[in-house]
Amino acid sequence: MLRHKFVGTAFLCALLAISLVGVALANGALDGQDPAMMVSPSTIVLAKVRVITVHTNIPSCLVDPESLDLNGAAPMSVN
């Protein structure tokens, strides 16, 4: 029983670490002066993906949230 809890805890820790590394890489990939975007997941299968995250180095004050859409779908939030 203790072994199962350890394996479950180790799996959750590994998943959290992978998520944090992904966010750090996404934000680091957008350093610089030129406008850039990174989309996650990198391959989008619309029948399977419910959430798409876009990281960009474009200041949010320059973006009109009403102008954003993905094939007719408006964003849930713009930060």
C-alpha cells in the first residue's frame, strides 16, 4: 500500500515538473524584440483538444481582445 502511494506521489511530482519546464521553455522562447508566438499543444486535433494556450511577447495593451479568434472561436481569457 505504501509503495502505491509513493509511486502515485512520484508520478504527480514528475507531471508537475514537466509542466513547469514547459511553461519556462515557452516563456523563454519568446524573448527578444521581434513579435513571436508559441502555441501549446503544438499539434492540434480539434476533436481531442479543448484548450489551446498561446504564449506571446506582444504587450497585451497592443492587442484588441475582440479581434482574436481561432476559426470562429473567441478566446476564453486574454492575459
